[in-house]
Amino acid sequence: MDTVSLITRIHPSPVMAVFVVTGGGTQALADLLAVPGASRTLLEALVPYSDKSLAAFLGVSPAQAVSAATAAALAQTAYRRAVMLRDKKTVPVLGLSCTATLVT
């Protein structure tokens, strides 16, 4: 399934999300926003790109910016933000994250 078809199937879902990406993960955010209906999916999108911004978002400086542990911590923090930002307590929410490096 191509990216646009997948995102087109995601947007009608009742689930809303806070999406946090770093590094190479920014393309996923761009793809999500490029398909009509993103406002039904996204509560907030954040790109804590610098080390200082990443530490401020997490409340602690991670050992590595790109790692499974950092991605999990970002998703947990994103979930807490989603719970806070949703309009009604009955709206299902997700915290999504992606950390990735760019090949240079």
C-alpha cells in the first residue's frame, strides 16, 4: 500500500494523536500533513530537533537522540500531551514518535 492510501485510511479514524519526530522522521510528518484530513488526526505535531529542545520536551537529556529508548520516551510524553489536549475524555488518543538519522 502506498503512503497516500495508508494515510487516507488513517484520517477518518476517531483516534487523535500527538506526533513527535526528530531527525529523518520529519518526512513522515510532512506526508501525514500533505493528505487532506490531517486535522481529524493530529492534535499536535512537534519536532524537538536540537539536543536542548529534545531534553526540554522529555524533561531529561537522553543518552542518545536516536534510539528505541528515546523513541519510547518521546511516545510516552506525546501520549500525555494528547490526553491533555483532547477536547473530550471519550476521544481515543495516541502518542506517536519517530527518531531517525539521515545518511550523509
